[in-house]
Amino acid sequence: MRRMKFTGRELSIGVLVLAFIGGAYVLSQYTGERGQVIRIGYSFFAEEGGRVGRVLSVKQEIVTPNFVYNYCLKFDRPDLVGDRLCWLVRFEQWGRPGHYVELWIDAVEFLVVGGEECR
């Protein structure tokens, strides 16, 4: 069996290709509808004077809004009270690795209609 030897140039090109693929993957996470709900989540916490860490997960699910972060919306928009398809965006709590805070963002109107967090 013949052993393959890599030159420094080949190794550098391989590293650059991997970095490009990794960068494209990261960029794709923050574009499109998924990226939009992530940005909504970060903006929501920034407007409330809070901070969150990295994104832990993003998924769609049907939930019953609990309006935990915006309780007056329950009365302002009674049409939002029933089960709705929402984006569930889970962030790591700022300064508390292993803990999360989750926003429920309506998939049609992109309004924060609830959420939860671990204690």
C-alpha cells in the first residue's frame, strides 16, 4: 500500500475549503426565515434590556400562546389566543451555560406570543 503525502500547499487549500464550507453553513443559519426568527429573538431581548447567548435550537411546533413576555398582547389580539404554528427559538441564558430561554414566535405574523425558560 502506498502512503499519501500532503504538501503544505495542499494542506492549506484543504483548510481553506473547510473554512469556506463552515462559513457557508454558519451564514445559511442566519439567512432566510430561520435567520429572521433568530434575529427577532435577539432583538426582542435587546429591546427588553436583556441578553441571551448562542442559539441552541430552532424548530416549528404548534403551541398555545402563554404571552409570558408580553401579557397585554393577549387582550390586544384575542385572535392569537388559540393554538398556533410558531417558531420555537431556544437561546442559552446569558452567563448561565446549560440553561435556556425560549421564545415562541408566530410563524405567520412573527410576533412573540410566549415562551419558557429553565430555572
